[in-house]
Amino acid sequence: MKKLIIIPIVIILTVICIYIIDNVNEVKIKVDGGYIYGNILNASRSKNDTIVIITAGSGPTDRDGNTPILQGRNDSLKQLAYGLKDKGISSLRYDQRPSGKTYESLDNKNIEFDHLVDDLVECIRYIKEKEKYKNIYLIGHSQGTLISILAAQQESVDGVIAIAGTLRTIDKIFIEQFENQGYDNADIVREQFEALEEGREIETDDPWINSIFSGVNGQFLRRWMEYDPVMEIKKLDTPLQLIFGTSDIQVKPVEINFLGDIIENSNYKILEDMNHVLKVSPEDQKENLKRYYDPAYPLHPDLVGSIIEFIAT
């Protein structure tokens, strides 16, 4: 159980998403070495010519918010897309390189962190050139928040919504998660990150640790930890909204405190009883994790409204 909460954040490239995807309005976007596959869910453009591009979290999390690392599915991002559609906002949600049909299309399966940013930039350009929406917003979930912030620095958009994203470098988050859950090898994890920063690899007696920190996974993590989210936020010249949930057992709302001197200028919401997969949930770990496996649990009722309010301003 101790590994269960950590796995969705940190496993990078090792599992391919196998869930059945809603292929209505599926698009194929050319990127370096392959294609991005996703769904465009169109609302009525006569009322609101706005689209959001939804970027999922890390590893093999697919366009709907599901991952084969965990049994069952939660459909969190699919539910978010349909909730926005009901309010007149169109969306593109897509499989990133480590998941689904996108992974299958790649010529080279060795995925680098910056590939994910470049792919989102290509999605933005596709929407501008092919779909021609007037207003484009980015919604990033978990790791997708940093990817969205970085992409918005390269290609202009009307705003970025960061949901359950960390505001510290990934090494600090990773180490904290191990320590909080009493993982026996937390000190080894710290040493691994120190070695990564120095460009070294350390062989341990823990094959799980070795699989995360060696080879392409280690290279991915090393590049990811070079990005300080707060410093990247300071580079943005577009509006940013930060959303956290009080029942999130992976990314706590206290991340807000790491904004430092820019906290007063930040637009942020803390939604009561929302967990990491955007569902209404108690903080109790056992009950909380049930929402990771079952799409019957509803999306938090204030999430869509908070996004709509930000877009409307």
C-alpha cells in the first residue's frame, strides 16, 4: 500500500494505457516521431468560441484520466470535458507519449520530458490552424500543470488552469511522499536524486528504485527536476489559475505557500473535499482511493464552475 499513492506520480515510461477510449471526434496531430491522438468535444460555438486543451498527469495516464497502474478507472478528465461542454466550453483531451495510441505511433519509445511540452505546443498550433477557435485555454492536471505552463511560454494562449500541480521541483515532492509514507528506503531515494543532479546513477538492492532512476527514466526525471514551477510561473505573460483540493493525498493545498512573493498576485481556489482525481472525497486514505477506481463517483461540483469563472474574467 505504501507504494500505491506514489506510483501514479512517478512511473514514467513502463506501462502502456489499455483502457477503451471514447473515439468520438478523434483527431491525429503530427508531432516529432509520431502522432498525438485525442478527442475534440465540441460545444456550441455560436454561444462561446472557446476551447480548453486538457493535459493529463504523469506516466501512462490517458486522455480520460485513467492509468493501467491502478485497477479500474475514474474517468476524471473525461468527466471534466463533458462538464465543460455542458457549460458551452469545447475541449481537446489527448494521450501523451507514454499512453494509448500516441505511444503506439512513436518511432522512438525513449521519451524525454521536453517532448511532452513540444507535443502540447503542437496541439495548440493545431487548434489555431485547423479548428480556429478564438479563445484557447490550457488545463493541466498534476504533472500536466508544469507542461501547460511551459507550453504557454512558447505558444500564446488566453490562460492556464493548473489543477493539483506541485509548486516545488519534483525531487522534493518525490522525497516528501516517500518520507510521509514511512518508506524504508527514503534515504536511498534522496541519494538517487542527488546522484541524478550530478549526472550519476547509483545501483541499489531495490529493483523498483533502480527501474525508476536508471536509463531513460532517470534521464526523464533529471530533466523534470530542472524545472522550478514557481520560476516558470514568473515567466508567464498570460493569466494563471491554480486549483487544489483539501482531500488530495498526493498534492496538498499547502503548495500555495511556495509561491513566495507572487502569492498575492495569484488567482487560486482551494476546493473543499476534492481529491487528486477531482472527485468529492474524505481524506481517509482507504475511502479516498476508492475514487481512483470507480467512475461512478462524481466530479467535484465546484470544479467546472471555478474554471468557467476564470475563463469569463
